[in-house]
Amino acid sequence: MKIKNGFKPNPKTSRRLPTEYFILADVAFEGVVIGYLAGRPIREAVRDGSGLCYRFVGVAPRLPSGGFDVLSLRSGEWIVEPGLVYAAETAAAKKEANRAA
């Protein structure tokens, strides 16, 4: 029995998914400013209310209608307003970052 990933919708799923399901709310921004989008700073990391850390990986693509293309998100990626994509930090990513430092 194959278990499906809870973070990624099935490719056959409609693009009319509520984007709220893919947006992190009540986040605390952490780290240095690495850029700006729509006049707002992009921080290298955010932390959610549960204490989980997410690292900035890019800008969320948009559909022709203007909404976020949530099907383009990879497993473990979430959107933070105004359209930034952050990926959940895994134990493997932490080890790699510690080795690089």
C-alpha cells in the first residue's frame, strides 16, 4: 500500500483548490533580509505557530487568473504572503547547513 504525501495534491486534482490550504498564517519572520517583493522584505526563514522552521525557496507562480498555482508547489512547500514560497526544514537540510557553515 502506497501512502500519499499529505503536502502535495494529487496531479488529477482541480486547479480550483482553495489557496488558503497552502498558505502559512501567523508566521514569525527570522534571519536576514535576502531581498524584497512588492516593497516588503524577504526573510531567509519563517517559523509557524507550532515552532516548525521553513526556508525561503522562491516566489510562487501565478495562474492567468492571478491566483497562486498551488499545483506547482513541491512536497513540503508553503506560500507566505505576498507570494513567497518557503520549504519545511528537514533534519537532512539542517545537517547539510551545519556542514556548510
